[in-house]
Amino acid sequence: MGTPVDPVPPLIRQALADASDAPGYPLTAGTPALRDAIAAWVARACGAGVDGLGVLPTIGSKELVAWLPTLLGLGPGDVVVVPSVAYPTYEDGARLAGATVVRSDSLTALGPDPRVRLVWVNSPGNPTGRVLPAAHLRKVVEWARERGAVVASDECYLPLGWDAEPVSVLSPQVSGGSYAGVLAVHSLSKRSNLAGYRAGFVAGDPALTAELLKVRKHAGMIVPAPVQAAMVAALADQAHADAQRERYRARRETLRAAFTRAGFTVEHSEAGLYLWLTRDEDCWDTVDWLARRGILVAAGVFYGPAGARHVRVALTESDAHVDAVAGRLAES
């Protein structure tokens, strides 16, 4: 269904243990070492420059996604735009703030609505695995800047491009060399198997990250000190991330071939940790058909009405379970 199952790399566990004697309050802004590690990783992975870049650690990425509209001061009368098929927490966060949600993948469909305050983009996408071209992202950023809206880009799957190369909203070809009005959300849950650590961060507009920091200090949204130390170790080491990426690549090849042979159509899925599948039937019929074979998948309707004829298959099971899925599909 989507939770990582592979071991936490030893160097990260060691860093956590070494920092476990932490009797004082941790820094909400992150230690200098962590801020430097985040900035350096963003420069490498996102093609961003570190000058003028704001960074802030978060308690995983989900809490930031859920609370960002509230942290930005949005409320009734404001509009949050989310993808038509999307991670449910984008909508949940808008509802927590009392804002209105609009599902749209097209800027022209939004029209000149002055109430839009926040636009979520997600590339590579969850659940679809779709990669948005740099030109499209650039248009979103330009559109939002003209209206004083914030673009928040969920990039948790950015390092996992398979058939396409994802581009960060922080890349100069998207941002134009300015981080104004732009935030990129990242997580170490998938890259480093740290879902249990709740380790994430946001990078981008320094004015926005400064405002987020002010509120988060008083709200107690603070990453524990040992986890901050573990994040430094994780961000500095690429070898474990490359090894994990190879595991997911192999599992993807096995599952993609098995589902295709079983009559499923794979749509998008060019990046990320999921296969977006359809048999051109109601998604619950597909869920039931697979469940009778001992295979659990997510119903596409969880991600919006437009997903009603699809299911999401995650690459995060063990090699043994992935092989078992392929075997059961072959017997069907």
C-alpha cells in the first residue's frame, strides 16, 4: 500500500544513536549542520542555488502539507488549488484552514479568480507517477506570481525518475532564478527509508520559510534533535539512496510486467513509487478482483473522482512479496 519496508541504513541509525543524549530543546529552524545539509542536497538534487534559499526541517512532509494553508494564514474565502487526482492531504489541509478546494490541472480553467492563495503541484505525482514538464511548472509559477499566490511543490519522489527526469520547482528553468512565492516540500521517508523517523523539509522563498518558522516555534512543530542528526547523515550520503533506488527499480520492472500480462493498462507511472493501473472498470471491482488473490491495492477514488477507474500499486513491498504478487497474477 505504500509504507517503506526495507531497513534503515546503518550510518543513519548510528547518527541517531550518537545524538540520543539530547536533554535540551531542539532548534525549530534546525541545527546549522542540518540547514547546511539541506541546502547542499537541494543544490545537488534540484539544481538550485543556495544564495537566497530558505530551508526549514519538518516533522515529515505530511504535517507540512496538512498545515501549510493554516500556517500561511489562509481561511474562509480563500481558494487552494490541488491536482485533479491527488494525495488526499492537500484537500484535508485546505479544509482544516476553512478554505475552499478547487481540483484542476489547468490554469485556464481557473480563470481570473483573485481568491486563489495557494497552488499545489506534485511531480512526480502520487498516485499517478506523472512528471510535469519544466515549461508547465514555469507557467504555474508565473501565473501564481502575477496573482500573489504561493506555489507549493510536493517533490517527495523527485529522486525516483524512471522513464522521465523530474524537474524541481526550485530549478532555474522553472523559478527563473528567484524563489519568490515558491516552496518545495521534500521527505526522507522513501529515499532513506525514514518514514518512522518523520524527517522532511521545505525549501524556497526565504520570506515564507521565515514566516513558517515563527509560527512553528510557538506551535511546537519541532523535529527532535536525534532525528535532525540522522537527517544530516542521510542527506550527506548518496550510496544508500542509490542502493534503495535500485531495489525499487527492480520491483517496478517485476510488477509492471506482471500486471501488464494480467491485462492491466499502466498509465503515466514514469516516476515515483507507484503504478497507476486500470482495467477500465470501477476501481472497487478491481480492488475486489485483486483482493481475492491476496493482493491489496489502493482504490483510485481515494485520490479524487477522476481516479474512479484506476488503482494504485506501490513498489514498497519486500522482494519476496513482490515475487508472490507476480506469481499470483500469473496463475489468474
